[in-house]
Amino acid sequence: MRAENLLSADSNGLSDPFVKIRVLDYKKDTRIVRKTLQPVWDEKFTFHGTLEQFQEESLELKLRDHDDGIADGDDDIGNVEVSLNELNTLGVLAFDRHAVTPPKNQGSRRALLRRGRSSAKGLTVGDCGHITFTVSFTVDAPKGAPPNATAAAKEMAAKILSDEKAANVTAPLDDGRHAKAASTVSVGLGAGTTPAPPPSVKVAAPKKSIMGSTKKLDVPGVGTPGTLVVLIDRAEHLLSADKNGLSDPFVKIRVLSYKEQTKVIRKTLDPVWNQTFHFKGTLEQFQADSLQLKVRDEDEGIADADDDIGTVEVSLSALILPIVTNIAFDKQPISPPEKQNTSHSLLRLGSKKKPKLQPGDCGHISFRVEFKPDKPELASAAAATAKDPTLGTPPSTGGTPSSMAAATDPAQAERDRRKAEIKAQVEKARLDKEAAEKKAAEIKAAKAQAAEKKAAEQKAAVAAAARGRSESALDLSSRGQLTVHLVRASDLIAADAAGTSDPYVKVRVEAGGKELKGETKVVKKTLNPAWDERISFVGVLGEFAATTLQLKLRDSDGKLAKDDDIGEVDVPLAGLRDPPHRLEFTQKVTPPESTKKKGGMLSKSKSSLKAGGADGAGTIVFSVAFETTSRRTSVGLGSAVAGNL
């Protein structure tokens, strides 16, 4: 289980989120993840009951912010409640980026810090972030069976479906014999955005990997022909595309080479279509493809003038026979349209400035996909096993053979071996996918870095050409301007009780026996300030090149207290003698000699400084350049001019 873009409930702009889970009469809490709005819990919770009980119940998740030391002072930061009526023994309910509903009590000022509001009015679904989790149901082992017989119970459930010649493997086991059987619901709060199938289930690889190679996994049921059934249920809080503040929405569906569309629902932002569409193909084809839904607004009488109001695209790779044959997407966030220049499509946001839309601004859509094998073919992996034992048993969540099989049965040994091979293939596919994703990220980062470097080089070349700059060395007696560009710093010492500082830089250099000084602006409440300021001094090149530049980093305490030293940097400027008479530095900050502070935030020992650099005082990025007076406007000797870029 994980969440993203949650409300901030603490004064530092973050939260300490955890989740309170309720189903039937059970109540459980996740662990607390400190100081984040993007928590990853990665926990699994198990609840016992009958399938009938769970199907009639809903799962409730309450997101809370933990406040240490305050009795019953935890803040509500949102809720999620989902129905379990589609739960069955062979499927997984996947809730990917499910929208969090605003808390019932919105009076807490802290819970609105992230929204930047003084009152709670206006919080809607999508403002409070999204949460990802899965729900699965497994049949418990029969009474008196060995401790590891859960897998055997699941095999028996799949075999019952095969014996009854069910039309497809997605039908829930609710005929009375299984609904009242002892069973378990598992709620997974994992780190991924798409729920992973059980470890022994094979996921079909995409047609082409990131390196361009083709990979096909040998999994029973992957090549099974059948029908993909897509149910477009409803949407809510869509963008308005018409002048009346409403829309006439419909959905265009694309999968494989098929294209379909729903009916048009007139004058609404919360349409209910409840339409089903059927697409023929093999399981392997659907696994390698994605389902794309385009939400459109119909404009009658205007040729090709329908408005885009959002898009949803989901992968179908999680469809696995016989374990995962249907996936429910409940309140899936709709991505903004590619073109956001229509004024009508922003009416609902009440903005004339056309702000850039974000996921969640465009509403949510609920739909379901299900794969039904054709009857003449293998209806399920369980049916295949019943006809030919050498094909192996249906994938199960455990590695133990059925308790009904004899320990000396050669066929059972062969099935165990095949299951182990499939499990190894799944793990290899997972590792290959991770390696491909890592490689793709590295390539993307390298391209971005190369593009940034090229842009910087082009900018420097244009600037040099405009100034008619020569790369020949200047005479040391040349008079001109020394410019110190303070860019940014990171991981500085925390000098205030809130765990931050208000840093600025004091600049000092000597030239011709005179002391020249300047300082930057103060950046409030941060350990990673970005000043981006230039401070300039007039003098002679030889005198500047013979001295040392001193930077003192200070924490501002206002007019009522003395500012604190939080580090310093000294660099020689001898390199200015050589063209292009410019030096660039990424320098570690030396801790101050004394770190004593009245508030007690800084300790006397350097080893106990509360900051991030390798030496405990952080890093600063700056540059120094000298240009002759003829190339720049001079200021008086010893003066300093600071300005933003």
C-alpha cells in the first residue's frame, strides 16, 4: 500500500501518515511513515471470514496524521471506502491510485496547509491525494489438513469450477458450498502502482523490451483465445466543456486494433454509461497491449468539433489464467487532455487564466476488464490439469503439493518441478524488467544531461560572440570588474529550533590594500537555499589574482538577536590570471569554529552538527569572473552591487 500527494497536517508542510483499516468487526493500523506526503507502507493484513460476509461488506481506510505527545490529537487527512461485492476466490481487486475523499471534519487548520487555504471550503475528491492497494481472497485449508495446505484448498476450488464446466474462470464461488467455507481476505498496501499477482503466476512480457528484443514466457493459458469484456460504468467530476457549465460526455475505447465508443450522456459532469463491450483475441495479445479510454464531449452540428476532456490508459499485463481474470478500476484519475487551450474545458475550474491541469482536476472514471476464454479451448489451467497431469497444476500461492497426492507419485513430482520452473521464470522476468527500467532511466538522464550541457555551451558561445570576447590573456594591470555569482547551497547546518536556518552569505576580498565587502539576500527557513545573486567589485586583475576570496555563511536571527555562523569557505583567486579569467566552484563548507547557540540547536562539537554534508556543514556552488572596465559598467572602488538574474 502506498499513497501520494496527501494533505499536509504539520507546520513543516508534511505529515506523519498511517492508515486505519476496518472490515467486518476487524480494526487494524499500518505503521507510521514520518515526514512525507508520499508514504509507502508495503504491509499486508489478513482477516478471516466467509466469502459471503466479505461480499456484503465494504472496506474502509481512514488516513490519519500522527501527532506525538498529544492525547487523541491525530488529524484526519482523508478516507476511502470500497465495496467488496466483486470479490471471488480466483481474482484480485486492484485499486490503483484510488482518489482519497476529504475528511468529514475539515476544520483543522493544519490539514489544509498544503492547499494554502485558511478555511476548508472547496476541498473535493482529488485534492486529498490518491492511495494504491489490492484485496484478494483465499480459501483456508480444511480442518485437520497440514499447516501448508492452503495451496491445496485453492487447487480444489479451481478443480470444482472445471468439474462444473463453468463458462469462464471468473465466476465467484458463491454457490453456498464455498461462501460459508472458512476463508481469508488479504489487504495489500504495497509499493507498486499495479498489483502484483501471486509469486507463482507468470506475467506475459511485452512484445519488445527496452533494448528491442522480443521475449515470450512459456505460461499455461497465455495463448488461450477468448474475449476481453470491458464494462464502462461511470465517471464523476468531469471537466465542463460547454457554456452551460456541463458536458455531453462519451468514451472512445481502444484495445488491439479495435475501436468502440459509448453512448452520449447529455448535460452532466457525472455520467453513468453502464455499457459492456467485447473484443476477441488471445490472452497473450491483451497482456502485451494497453486499454485506452478517451473521454470526449460531443458538440452537435459541428463537424469534428468534439472536445477532449481527459484520457485514461492502463496495462493489461496483470491478466493471468486462472488467478487474475478480472480487474476492477474504481475511480481511476483521468489525465488532462493533451491540448488544454480551450476556454470551455476550464469552466469547471472557474479560472480565466487557463491554469495547467493536473491528474485529479479532470475527474475520475470507474470501469472493469475481464478475460473469458473460448469454450472449445482450455477453459482454465485447472481444466487443463484435469485432462493432462503433465501440464502441471494451476498456479497457487504456496509451494506445497496437494495433501491428497501420494508422496511417491511421479506425476506429482513432475508437477512440482514444473511449478518451480515457472516460479523461476517469473522471478527472472521481474529482474529483467527492473534492469530494463533502470537502463531506460539512465539513458533518459544521460540525454537530459547532454541536452543541458549543449544548451549551456550554446548560450556561452552566443554571449561571447555578442561581447566580442577574446580568449587572449589580459594584462595583469588591466582594470575591470570582479563578479562573484552565488548560486546555491545544500545540506547546511540547522541553526533554528525548527530544524532549519535563514541563510545568507557575506563576501569579502582585498584588492590594493582595501577591504571590499558585500552580502546576499536572506532565504528563509531552509537548509538548501538558492540565492542566484551577483556581487561585483572594481579593481585591478593582478591585485584580485593575488588574494583570497572569503565567504561566510550566516543564519539571520533578525534585529533582536545576533546572527549565527554556520560555515565558511576560502578560495585563492590565482586562476583568474589565465583566460577566460573565470573560475567555477562546488565547494564543501567548513564548519564554524564555535557552534554554541542560545537556543541549543547547535552543539559545541562539530561531530554533532545537525546538517548533511560530508564534513557536517554542507556544500556551496558559486563562480568568480573578471572583465575589463570597457566591457562592463563600472561601480566605485570598494563598492558592491548585488542583483538577481
